[in-house]
Amino acid sequence: MSSKKKIYWKGLPELKNDAAFVKHADKEFVDLGVQEDPGHSRRDFLKMMGFSVAAASLAACEAPVRKAIPYIVKPVDVDPGIPNYYASTYVNGGDYCSVVVKVRDGRPIKLEGNALSSVTKGGTSAQVEASVLSLYDNFRLRGPKIADKASDWETVDKEITTKLGEIAGKGGQIRIVSNTLLSPSTKAAIEVFKAKYPTTTHIQYDPVSYYGMWKANEESFGKGLIPSYDFSKAKLIVSVGADFLGTWLSPIEFTKGYAVNREVSEDKREMSRHYQFESNLTLTGANADYRGQMKPSQEGAVLAQIYNIVTGGSATDSGVKWVEKAAKELLENKGASLVVCSSNDKETQVLVNEINNALGNYGTTILPGLPVNFRQGNDEAMAAFVEEVKAGKVDGVIFYNCNPVYDHPMGADLEKALKSLTLSVSTSYTPDETASASGYMAPDHHYLESWNDFEPKPGHYSLSQPAITPLFKSRQAQESFMVWAGEQNVDYFTFVSDNWKKWFFDKQNAEASFQTFWDKCLYNGVYEFTADSTSLNFTSHAAEALSVVTAPAKPSGQYEVVIYESYGIGTGAMANNPLLQELPDPITKATWDHYVTVSQLDAKELGIENDAEGHTQMLSFAVNGKQVELPALIQPGQAKGTLGVALGYGRTKVGAVAENLGQNLYPALKLANGSLSYIASVAKPAVKDSFQLAQTQIHQTYMGRENVIQESVLAEFKKDPSAGRWNPHISNWDKKEEAKDVSLWKGHEYKNHYWGMAIDLNTCTGCAACVVACNVENNVALVGKQEVINRREMHWLRIDRYYSSDALPGSYKEMEIASDNPEVTFQPMMCQHCNNAPCETVCPVAATTHSTEGLNQMTYNRCIGTRYCANNCPYKVRRFNWFKYHDNQQFYQSNPAMNTDLGRMVLNPEVTVRSRGVMEKCSFCVQRIQTGKLTAKKEKRPLNDGEVITACQAACTTGAIVFGDMNNPESRISKLLKIENDPKRPYSIDKKIGNPRAYRVLEDIGVKPNVFYLTKIRNKDVEKSAKAEQKEHA
Amino acid sequence: MKYKLADLIKFFTLALLILSYSSSFSQEIPTDAASISAGEALFNGNCKSCHRVDKKLVGPALAGVQDRAPSIKWILEWVKNPAKVIASGDEYANKIYNEYNKSQMTAFTSYTDTQILSILAYVKAYKPEEPAAAPAAGAPAAGGAGISNDYLNVIIAGMILILVLMVVILGLIVSALKRFLNQKDLNEDDAEVVNSPYSVSSITRSSGFIFLVVFVVASIGFKQVIDGLYSIGVQQDYAPKQPIAFSHKLHAGAYEINCKYCHTGVLKGKQANIPSPNICMNCHTQIKQESPEIQKIYSAIGYDPKTASYTGKQKPIEWVRIHNLPDLAYFNHAQHVNVGGIECQTCHGPVQEMEVVRQYSLLTMGWCIDCHRKTDVNNKGNDYYNKLTELHKASKGKMKVEDIGGLECAKCHY
């Protein structure tokens, strides 16, 4: 291990050692002067107590009569209390994920990835995991509406058909507008509509557009497309602005592929290297080995420099760090590298294509022969459509599950123009901005209530099937299209299955009967075959692209703004999902808010300070004429002179959760060279009023302890797989011993199972899908913005994001360097299920105890809320119920899952909903452990590895989380950790861990946790000493 | 040569014998005990809800069926697929079909010939229970020498009353005597005897006595309060009126229908399941059509007995839940009944004797824990427990639920 010592910090206040931060840093519970209920006196307390005693004794006299209502005719395969699983598909615009839906007593309650899909391969994302709650969104339309008045389908159909007939009669124009459509049957249904009304044109657009890329490929290959990217084949990845692990194109698929080459072990001491050049610190940038900061205006120069080096042309200098190194290494990895770029500018993307072509990446890491359908939007067609509507050239428009009034830059114009149309219909399942502006609301089902099919790529098909009877009087939009086209007896299920018979069944030989074929596809959720790929020829347009891209476009203002897709709520379509609103952003750790990210240097210039409680100031500036006023968040790693603002906020018709949250940035986008541009130049922002952001984690400290994060670089790891490990020794009376082996306790013996978890810090990308999965699985309460500010978030599983740098804090200058572009490490942190648990020993009522299987159990009904356990927890993972979060109108907005009849349907019946005054924490999904064991017992066989999977493990796309029985030598965790069983004490907790990368957080304090972490390995060259680095930088 | 030929003939005869024996074997009703007991298990599990050996229920009494039916082969075919036999125009089949109001027997397609034959073996070997045995099992526990408990109570109460009266009378006599003696002139010794300082009133006024009484009263009161508090939420003997007067005594008791026939979830999952009316209809399309209680089922499931058809108008039945565990406690029937092999009656009591079902057990945590302490783990033949059984061999005594973590919080609370 090198002597070099890094410092880790969770937020700027910690780095700067603010007085206010230090004051509270060591406290689990902080008195922030929150006045809970100042109106009550001691007298009131006595009155209340008297009343409640009387009420309790009265209530106890007679127990409520509870009813049990069985099925009238019980379906054969549905048993109350036993979940059923159905394969289906999550689709939100062009976002795609093949999923398995867990249905308990007829209600979908949890989503998991479908491993049979070769696109997403069982991966999920935070949004996918959260989407199950959207099904029970209280804001959903209960049925069709005409001009905001409830109606019925018969009337709606009659009126719409009449109006369509009128329009068709006079030869008027009809438009169907949608986001990217992945569904071939939906497209076929639209064709049915078009056949009846030939003046219909179907327009697709994407809120976050990839049209520039599409056009660039049209230029390079003669055919507009977006290719597949295979990150698993790339040894060197260079991303210019593309957040491919977070939001770019197909993040689940890319994360899966990316992880393949990021995994290292004693046997595999190779990993990919990842360069990222960007303005905002994105999730992908946080995972990069080398991260260069650039302004959006430098993008062309960076690409040009790479191009010139790769092609051996005359060298140019972009002035961005690491570009030259990256380009040179690209040359060394021809055919096994990948350059991606987030730009929506055609010429920029053409240049990216040129680079990839020069490197021979086409056919290996980039597959233009296997184009993806994730983004088919056409910015020009959409802009032309709005112009047409404005000009009165269109008579009827149907918005199929899209919201252009909100998420298109010309939305305001569209909203105004819609009023004058003969017919405007929205099929959105909520009365969103577009639906409210339309004459008719003809709500579609939620995807968990629908039949549908999808084609993410040629040869890769998947089905979605209803997991619940439609909750409301909504109707499948495809059926609506066909009904309006005058079709009789429309049934979309039959339509889809007939299509599949025609398209796929007739062309295969494996199955003889269509029913068997269909059942199999439905069971698997996917149907895949090798599609014929047409060979595409690359035509070079390098010179042209290079000249356009490098043409000096002087930014007009002092600052440049990067407008990005919000990591949590995406394009805004899921803004009403509190699971995503309360999900701390992986980088900023902010919840429930919209903000501008500013670099430390700019903040100093503007005179903004952030403190540990999230206090900040509002910044006011105009982006392309749209005035924006948002709180500033000082973000380490933000490029100087740039501001980052997310899309997805500022929804006006969205339901209680996200109302009046932030500002809408879509109107600030503008068309440039035929496609939408997500960058803009602004003048120096004005600093306005103060504001308080709700951030998690920034107020905690790891107290400078060295073994929380243990990391090394690949070169060191190659030499010694235990590189980066920190093993303090203690001198005992006879010998030196490892600190973790010294114990006052006798230790436990786990005779049957010994549950443990291993988390690979190298493959964990910090995506937070596990956090949402945990929330949904374990009925974790969402507490809302104010309670997050009060440091009372309830997440059982959090992802600690540590910044680190070699620079030692001392002078202000050094601190500036430290916070300028820090390295980032993500560490999922939950109850560590310590064998010598400090919480257990301090509980006065034995509400938290140890099990014979290594679990640290929390018994809510026994807890009296002393909070001693949380105070004594070294990992700060215990959560206290400060309020009754269920059936409490105070939390109606933030926690609908426990406060509305509709929302409650998502709760997991296997897990108790906790009440006020009790402590809670990660249980290692004990309900899943018990279910797995019971299944084995019923089948009279031992429990096999892989039968018990925790929610976080199931959600983890990269497979960074491994859970299992450490007593079972055949289990994955035993093999991963290389557990060597002591034959004399096979059931002891003191197992010898053979994996040199494995460590336990705060191991030396002797609590013996059952959660192991594998060291973080960065693929960096062995660095010069910290001082030399600093000098160079200075 | 001759010798050899005889041998050959012998061999062939033997072979023929064996052949004929084995071919007829599959059609012959076995008589061995193993087959009969296997048949009994199958009969109880599957046939008993509609058939009895010695009396007519939903279906005919099965006694003598082997002689009554056209052939054993016919029975085998009939059990596997009655519809097919009826459809084939078989005379006997159609006769029974019409006799039983055209209600068709459930097909048991998965049965092997051997299984059906073993059922027949049981039917053939069936002997009705000795009538003398019946009252012995049903009679209440007799108290003392032929005097019932009620009489005993009356006698004791009467005697206590007489004793109290005697004490009162004696007290009156004592005070009368005292008054009489005090009117006379007595010497000092006698006066001391008559006017003892330890009178009733002096004892009752003594501080020791007052303390004792207060202590006893307070203790009893305290115990009552504590017991009362502990009984909050305990609904033992809760027997609410149900929307349909379903009698377990009749179904589970008299007709001996297996609990699992209706409570289908009990081996599979958490809930035992309150049967859905379609299970009732397995029998009640035929039986007791006219009963007002059965009419309630018909109206719930939407069945018209006159036309023997379903109307599609359904209305759920709202049964009153008897066994209410708090939400914070997790209980799984499959774990106890399927894995643990516990009889339903262990917790639910003699349901087969209950006209209206009542909560038999306390269903308190103490009650659960008590059982987990006392009950042996049903590890026989269950490989899941192999490791635990092996490790337990070292310790004395049988492996109790407690020994394998059955008292841990997170087994029931999560």
C-alpha cells in the first residue's frame, strides 16, 4: 500500500470544516431548533393523556369486527397470500426495460428485471423500480373527459368519430403526435387509423432529443439510425458529455455492458479505462478513471483534437486536460474502444462517427447494423407541426401519451393554438398540461394494465401484459385509435396476438402450435431471433464536419448553461412519483428540488455560500429569453464558467407531489441546425434571495477514519491484489494481531444459515436503483422536503458519495484544488448486521436482537423509541419514525403510498408499516429469507443458493451486490469472498476471508459486520506524488 | 429325454400360470394391508367429500361397487374420465348419471390403476365401526361416583349456607349468653372470661387486621386489573354470527370432510383461505337445494337451481373474521400445517364439534412461544433440517422449535 493518504469528504462544508458543520457533525440527532408543536403545554399533555387513557380503555372494550371476503370463484392459479409473477415491459417514451411484475392478491407491488431479455439482461433503474407507484397515482384520470367534464366512452367516441368524419369530409389535416414509439402493434393500430383517415400524419418527438445523432448517422451511413453500443467489448471508453450510465440513450443496457469490463478479481486483473469530458459532474463522470472539465463550447475542440491525433493529422489543442492522453490511448485500442458524445448537433456527431470509424470501432463496439429504436423523434417535423397548428393548417390532433405543451420548447405556442382546433385529443393517463389543453381526454391504461408489444431493436421483441384489472375507466389507446377508425369489436389483445402470429409465428419452426408459441413468449416476456442486418457503408465527411465544429463560435455571455435530463425524474414524465423526488441525486444528494449547479470558483465570484443545512441563494438568469430563478448548488467538479440545470421540473399540472417544484427549462431550448440544442450562453447571473435545499448526507462525517473507503489503482492491484487494503494491527501479549481479530466477545455460532452480503465498489455505479427497490419492497416512508432538511429521511439503504483528492486541506488554494475536480466513490450503506452489534447491547427493552442466522433483528412492536441504538450505531443506518407517516394528512403530498386508498395498494403486505416512535433499519429483506426457507422446507430439500435475493441485489444492474449464505460453501458469496471454512469451527462467525479485496467498514472497532466491501480499483496510471501533482496544477 | 420333456411342460405351465396371474393382477382388487391403508388415505383425501362406503352422500355408497359395476375395468375408466364413459353411451354409466340428477363425478385423470384398485381394496375391506365405541368417545367426562358436577355444586353451596347460618346462630347465642351472664354478679375471674379483651370488634379494629384486609383486597384488585389489561384484544371464545349458518359440526364432524378440501391454501401459503362459494357448489348443486342457507350461496354465486345454470350476478359473502392476529405478527399456515405437520385442531380446537366456530386458542404471543418451546421439530424426511438435526445429535433431548431459533423476534415480526 502506498504511503499516499487521500482525504475523503461528503460535502463542501466537511471539506471546509465549517463551524456550523463541526458543531453538529458528531451527532446522530441534531436539535436544529425545529419547533414541533409549540402550542401545547403540560396541562394539554395531561388532558391528552387522560383522554387517551379513557379512549384506549373504551376502545379495548370491543374489538372491531373484521370481515373476510373470499373470491366467489377462485381462479386456479391465484392464492391469497401467494405472489404471482408476470413478465412484462416498462416503457416510458423511448426508455425501455423488460421486467417481471410481482403481483400479490391481484395488485402489482414490485418490479424486477427480466434476465431473459438480451437488451436489459435483468437490469433495472431507479425509474423502472419507482414506476409501480405511478400505477396508483391519485392524479390519474378516472375516465374520459370532455373539456374537463367527466364523460363516458360512448359519448366521447361518438363525438370524436363525428369530428374526425367532418375533418375527413372537408379534406382537413389530422396529426397523431407521440414520443418515440417502440411498439410495432401500436404503429399498426395507427396505420389502421391512417387507412381510414388518409390525411393523418404521425409525428414522433423526444423531450430529450437524439435527432442530431440520427442525422449524423444518416450522413455517415446513408440511412438515419442510432446504432447499438456494446460497452462490454470496449477496453477504452471516451465519453464527451454523454451520461451513458445515468440518462443517455439506454442506460440500463450500457450499465450492464460497462460493468463487464470494470469487474476485477485475482484472476482477472484487467479492466477498461474510462475518460469523461464534461461540464456538469454526471453519474458517468463520477465513475470515470480520468475526468476532464470542459465548457460546452469546447466540445468541438476536444473532438477535433481527438480526431487529429487518431488520424495523425496536424495537432490542435483544446486546452482540456487528459484529452491528448485519451486520444493516444484510443490509438492503442483500435477496434476495442468507444467514443460517445451527448451532443445533439449533427456535425459534432459526424465527427464522433469519423473518430470511431478511424478507430475501427464499427462492427465491434458500435453496431450500426443493429440500430436501436429508443429515440426516433424528429425535431424538424415536430417544429413544423407546431408551426402548422399555429398557422391553422391542422384540424385535428391526437396526442398519444405525450406532453408537448410541457416538454417541447414551443409548448406555450401549441397550448394557445390547440384551442382553435376542431379536434384535440390526449390519451395521457393523467390530466397533464397537454391533456388539459386538449378538448378530449381519452385516458390510456397504465403500462401495468395494458397489452402491448415492443421492438427495442430488430430481432428483439418483448410483450407487456396486464398485471391488474384496469383500476379506472381508462381504455387502451390503441383500441381508441381503432374505434375512432370505425372498427367494430376491437380488442387490442387479439390485435397484438394476431400480429405476432403473422410476424413471428409463421416464420419460425420451433413451435408447432401458435398457442404454445404465444404462451411461451408471454411467459418469457421476450421473443428474440437474429435479424438480418443490412451492411452499411461508411462515407467520410470529416473535413466538412471538422470545419463546422471547430469554427469559433464565440459564446455571447460570460457563462454557459448545460441543460440536462434530471437523473431522478427524467424528462418530467415521472415528476409525480415521490419515490423519485425523494431519491437523493447520486451526485448532489439533493431531494425534492430544482437547482443550478455552480463551480466553487464561480460561487466565490458570485458570492454564494452553501452550508451544511443546505442554505444557499437564488440565481437569476435568462436562458434564450426564458427567465430562470433557481437556487444555486455549489458542485465540486463543475467546470468553471458553466452552470448545470435539469429538465423535468416546473410542471404545472402534475398532481400534489410535484406541483410548484422548480421551473420548466424546455422553453429555454432552441433549434440549432435542425435539432434541439441543450446548451446556451448566459450573462452573469444575479444573486437573489436565500433559499434552503434539502440535501442528504452533506451534514455527516466519517471522522477521518481510514478504512471506510479503501481503494487503489489498477497498476498496484496487478502487482498485489490486496492493494489499497488497510489492516491495522494491535500488539497483543504474545504477538501482533489484526485489529478485527481482537474481541472481548465469544462470538456466535450460526448452525444453519449465515447471511452475508458483499458489495463490489468497483462495479457499483451509484445509480440508486437499489435505493428505490428497497423503498418499495420494505414500505419505507417518504417524508418530504422539510423532514429531509431536518435530517430525518427514512431510507434504509443510502448511497454514500465520497469525494476525494490528494490535496491536503490547508490553505484556501489547496481546498479549491481539492474541490475543483475530485474523484468520486460510491458506497451503498445499510445496516451492516454486525455480529457484535453496538445497537443490541444498548437497547433497554431488547427490541433489537441477534438471530441464529446472523441477522440483526429489529422488532417494531417492542421498540419504545429511546433511540439509544441509533446513537450507538457507527454506520448511522438506523432510522427513527419521528412521525406517524401513514394515515397522516401532513404527509399526504410526500407519502401517498401510505396516505391514499389508491396508494396503499402498493404496500408490501409482508412488511409491517411502522408507526410513530419506533426505530427501523435494513432487515436484509428478512421476509424474502423466510419465504425462501419456507419454499425449501415445503419441498423437503435444503435451501439452494440464489433462492433468497434481497431487493437491492435484484435491482442491481451491474451485479455489484451479492447476498447469500456464507455457511454454504457452494454459494456465490462464499466463492466471491473465498471463504475458507475452519473444519474445527465450521459454524463460527470468524470465517477466514480469502478475497484480498474484501474489507469491512470500520473493521477495527470490532463490531464484526456481515457486509463486506470489495476495494475500489481505478484504472489510473500510478500517479506522481501529491505534491508534484499540485505543483503541476498550480 | 422324457424327464426333460416333463420339466419343459412344468416350466411352461408355470410360466403360463404366472403370466395369467400377472395379467389379471392389474384387474384384481388387492387384499394386502398396505394396499388397504394406501387406499384408505386416498379415499379420505379425495373421495370422502362425496362418497361414503356404507351410505349415500353426494354420490352413491361405494360398498359392493366391485360387484355392482359392469367390471373392474369399467370402474378404472369411470374414475379416470366419467365424461368419456357417459359419452360412449355406456348403459350403466348413463343409468347412474340420470339417477344422480345428471351431476357428474369429478375426473381423477392422474390416478394410476394401482391407486384406484387400492381404493377399491379399502372399500372391500371396510368394516363399519363398532356402534359401542361411539358413545364412549362422545360422552362427557364423568365426575365422581355417578353424581354430576351440577349436583355437587348445589350440595356444596347448601352446606356452606348451613355453616354460615350456624356461625350466625352461634354468634347470637354467645352474645345472648354474655348479656345474661353480665346481668348476674360474677366474680373477677369469671368476668374476665366472659368479657375477653379479644372481642370481634377489637380484632377488626386492630391495625394488623386492617393492613391484612387492605393488602388482600389491593392484591386481588391489582391482579384483576393486570389480568384485564392482558386480556385486551384477546378474543378467546369469540364466536360471531356468520352471514351463512355454516355448520362445521355437520361438514367436518358428521360427514368427515377433510379440512383441506375447503381450506385449500393451508398447505401452500400464509392464508388457509375461507373457501370460495365455487367449492360449496361442488356438492350443493345437488344437496339441500331448498335450504334457505344454501339459497344464500346460490344468490352469492349467481346460481339458479331451477334451471341449474349460472346467471352471472355475483355478490361476495362477507364472513366475519374470527381469528384476528395483529398486523405486526406474521403467521404462515403452510409452515405449521405442511412443514410442521400440525393438526388443525391443535390451534383451532375441535372444530368438527362446533356448530358455530369460535376462537379456541388464546392467540397471544405467550401462547405461541409456549408451543414453540414444547413442540418437536418435524424434521423426519425433510432434508432442509439435515444440518440442524446432525448438529443437534450432540445435545440431549429432542430438537424443539426453540432450539432452531423458533423464539427469535424476526421469525414473526418484520
